[in-house]
Amino acid sequence: MKLFDDSKSAWVFLAPSLVLYGLYVLFPIVFTFYLSVTAWDGISSFPLPMCITDPETSCLSNFKELFEAGLFWKSFTNNLLWLVFFGISPLFGLFLALFFHVKSTFASPLKTLLFMPMVFSLIVVGMIWSWFLQPGFGLVDTVLHFLKVLPPDQEFGLMTKLGLAPNAGVIVAAIWPHSAYCMILYLAGLSNLPKNVFEAALIDGANRWQLLWHVILPMLKPATIIVVIVTMIGALRAFDIVAIMTNGGPANSTNTLALYMYQETFINFRYGYGASIAVVLFMISVGLIVAYLRQIKKEEA
Amino acid sequence: MSTFKAKTWAFILFLSSTANAGDLIINSMHSDPDVKKAFAQLLEDFKKENSDIKVVLNTTSHEAYKVQIRTWLPNKAPDIATWFAGNRARYFIDKGLVEPIDDVWTGIDKQFSDSIKDVVTFNGKKYLMPLSYYNWGFYYRKDIFEKVGVKTPPKTWAEFTAIIEKLNKASISPIAIGIKDGWPAAAWFDYLNMRIHGYKFHMSLMAGTESYLGPKVKKTFEVWQSLIKSNAFNKSAAAISWQEASALLWQGKAAMYLMGNFITTQIPKNIDDQIGFFPFPTLNPEVPNAEVAPVDVYFIPAKAAHKAEAKKFLAFLAKPETQQKFNQSVKLMPTNSTSKTDGGDRFLKAGIETLSHAKNVSQFFDRDADPEVAKAGMDSFVELMARPDDIDTIAKKIEAVRLRVYKK
């Protein structure tokens, strides 16, 4: 005798996690969309949409202001920079994984060393790199002075510049642990590949390059999909390492959308406006990831 | 089992009784260990006089407090809250969230200077009780001044710029500054603007009634710009924090540092006697002297449950003995002018001396100005220091935010 039919029992088992998921993921997303059409300051009573409290303003005026704000476009540009340059880390990861996917006494301690930055919290990574790049005291300065590349009375002022330059320092710092993460994902992928396919390819006369390009990479595709998506999300939500290294400065030169959202919400106390940034960032992320997955599906079909 | 049950019930009753009449709930943002310890002692002394009042203290870190106060102040407020004087407090007062305390102030207001009373009074009513404040000014290396032939610290702008020139010739960075976090740059704006145009104009600018595009602010920016262009500041400014900038002073790589008195607790022992203090020099002899001196205050939220007890506490805070004991242990200045002040610390002495000449005290740019304008302002100041060419664009950025904020 069956107590429930299958679909019913499935719901029963799913219920606890569905409740938690709804409470902590779905509800906040929906609520953020709602907040983005209000002008809540975080202190007044529960907000109503702007166009209801004041019929003369549009409910989308947060978005209108956002798209007119220079700071939004600056942060958006920086996020694009992140997408492009942070996007290099999968290549590093793949290179390292192929390099270390051999059994040797030296490989595993080296692998462990390379994996270290991944274990550090991003805050620690940010601290380390901001000390490296410190003008006057930092490691980069010291090395450049020692090699006499930089005259002793000058400082390596990458992080003191306005504009795109300081982004380089922040993104390099972020690539360091992320490459290690990509390496681990690729190593896991590599160890799952069947050995006999390699052997067959080699017997058929494939050289090493052909083996990589036509056999290994296509078989690593599931790993690549995960790596690319993780990297895209990492680039779009860039926050902690920027906050600790530059806090978006000098003068917003390294600001990103996530940090801009935080500043508007919790420094300027514009919860509605901050939520509108969150909505835009959400749309961009979903758009990019869906586009990528579609592309993958098309290739497979 | 039954004793366990009884104990549990007793515990639950105990928990629910913590908010009974006769209680006093205090929310504080002073999480710094020294201040926390001194405040705990202050509470002990208060309990000795008021054994019938049970005090509950909740301390939160500074940054978290600033966010959380907006949640609990309009809803479930404590009986006493810590905050800043000036416009930061006006924000809550205008929303009707703060209880006026003129009755606590009657009879004691002669013990406080006019400049202090000015920052706790809003629309003719007193809302805040000040406990301590600290001064700003230049901390400098006596040995380096001596080395380049400077006998006395500068009093006028001409003397000040002459020293900068001498230091530059000796290849010592004249002024240390670290503006990774923006606010140390704002101290320069505050002082230059107050020294050139006076306290009144500065406060109107902070309150949003003056334009950042006017000739006066432009003049302030021009003086600042010429300082930056004369290599008065270290080149690394934009990438380092205020603590890292103070290291430049300790190492003798820079000679002066415009900072709050809290920096004196960090002076390394080996150079302690080489560090001196002088107030920000005069720029315009026609304007009365004003100083940056942030005041820490306590207030009663309008929704507090135990206002009678809270008022007793504020009256206790105002006492000269309370203020003296607390401030002596945290190296701050008592706001009650009848408090006997600690003669031991030379920086405190210099600070009290400086403030005794000040007709007014400002509360610092990010406490006096609206938070959004303050953020835009500090970003712009950093931009000015990193690229001191285009004053107009910088002023326009702040003005755009001011217009949006005060249009509302």
C-alpha cells in the first residue's frame, strides 16, 4: 500500500528546502524588484511605489536617474573590464591543470602551493595585494627600486592614478585566487577523462597539440561551462576585493556596480535607488548567463 | 525534571523582566576597547547613585550602528542612544525621533561654552547631551622643523607656505595625508573654507543653502589647488590610509600632518618628544576663529520607554566630575567647562588652549553635510588631490548632488 503517490511524496521531501529557498532567495529577489520602484530611505514606514505616493513622478524614476548617472556608467565600464581581464583566469587555470596533471613527486606540493590563495579569504588576498602595491613601502616598489627600473626618489604610483589604471591592480589581485580555483575545477575534469581515448588518439597518429585541441578540450566541456559561468558571476559581482583594496577609489576610479549598490544603500541610505542598481545587475547577470548557455546548447544540437 | 522546569521558567521570567520599569537601556557605538572600559566605569558610578535603576548596555561597532539606528530608532528604541552633534543629529530631530531635554539643561547651561551649546540646540530647543570632544590641528616633527631652520610653528598662511618651500628644498614631503578613505581630505576642505570665509558661510554651505559653484567655494579650491601644485602633499596620498600616512610622519619622511587628536595615542615611544602641535594657521585675519571639533553626544529617543530614568542619566553625564573622570581615561576633552582638565597630557592641554580661542566648532564635513553630498564631496576632494587641474568640473559634481538632495 502506498501512502502517497510519487509526485506527492516528492513535494513532501522538497518542502523544507523549498521553504528555505523561497525565504532566503526568491523573496529577497522579488522584494528588491519592489524596492526599486520606491524612494525608501530606510527609516520611514513601509514604502509605497513612488508613482502612488507622488502621482507626478514615474515609478521608474530610479532607473531613469541611474542611466543618467556618470557613476553608473563608470562602474559598468569597470565591470566590463573585469569581465574581459578577470576572464583570463580560466586560461591560467587550464594551463596549470594540464601542467600538473602528471604523477610526480614535485607536482603535488606545487599544486598545494598554487591552491593556497584559493583558501585565503578574499579580504586577506586584498590586504596582501594592497600592501604589495603600496607606493613607497610596497613589495613592487622595493623590487623595482632594487632592479633600478625605478629611480629611488620615485614611487610606483599605479594605485594613486585616476581612471582605468588602478583597476589593473585590483583585477590582478582577483585573478590570483581565481586561477587556482579554475585549476582545481579543470583538474577534477581531467581526472574523470577515460585514458583509453588518449591512447587511441595517439595510436591514430595525433600529435600533442591535436590531442589537446580535438580530444581533451571537447571532453572538458562540462568543466569549461562551470568555469566560465563561475568566472562571469565573479566578474559581475566584484565587491569584496575592491572594497578592501581601494573602496572604489581613488575618486570612484575602481568602483563596480556591486560596490556602487552598497554605497548608495548603506552609506547614502537610498534603499530604493540601491535596489534599482541591484535589479540592473541581476538583469545583466541573468542575460549573460542565459545567452552563454543557449550558445552551448546550440553547439551541442 | 521538575526542578529543571522551574529553573527554565525562572530563566524565562528573568529574561522578560529585563525591560521592566526602573530599567535603562543604552545603545552605544563606542566599541573601542578603551572607551568601552571607561564607559563601563561611568555606568558603575551611575549605579552607585541610582541603585534602583538597572542598566542594560548594548554596544555595536561604529559602522553597523550607523545603519542599524535607522531601524530601531523609529520602532523599538532604547532609552539612551549615542550619536554625533550637528546636522547628523538634525536629520533625526527633524523627523521627530528625538526627545527635547531642555529640562535637563536648566540650571547647568552656564557650565557649557556657547560653541558647545550651539551644536546641541535645534530650532531653539536642546536635544543632546555632550560628553566629550576632541580637536583637530597639525601634528608636526620638531626635529625636522629645526633641521630646515624653522624656530616656531607657523601662525599665518605666509609663514606656513614658507615652511612648505623650505621642506621641499630639503626633499622632505611637507605634509602627510592618506585619502584612500576620503575623509582626511575633507578636513582640509573644512579648515580652508572656514579660515577663508568663516564659520557662518561654511555652515550655510553644509546645510545646503549655498552653492558649490559660487566664487567663495572656488576661492577655497584655488588655495587648496595651489598648495597641491606646490608639492605640499605626499604623492602616494590616494593609495594609502590615514594610518599609513601617519607612518610617514613617524618615519620622518613627512613633517606635518593635519589630524584629529586621536592620533596622539599612536605616537611611537621613541619619537614621542619630537612631536608637537600647532593649530591650523590664519588665512583671513578678518574672520573669527573656528575649529573642527567633533562632539560625541547622548540623546533620548522619542519612543524611549523610560524617559524619567534616561533624564536622570543625562543629568549625571553632564556633571563636571563625570565628564572629567571619563575623558581623562580616554584622552578626550570634557565638554563641561567647569570640569578640571588633566594637566598631564600636553596634546590635550594644547587642544583645550586652541579651542578656548575658537568662537565656533564645526563637526567635520561628513557629519555637518548631508550624507550624499558628503560622499560626493569627498570623492571630489580625492579627485582634486590626484589631479589638481580642473576645479570647475569637481565643483559641478558636488553641486549636482546638492541640488538633487535639497530639491526633495
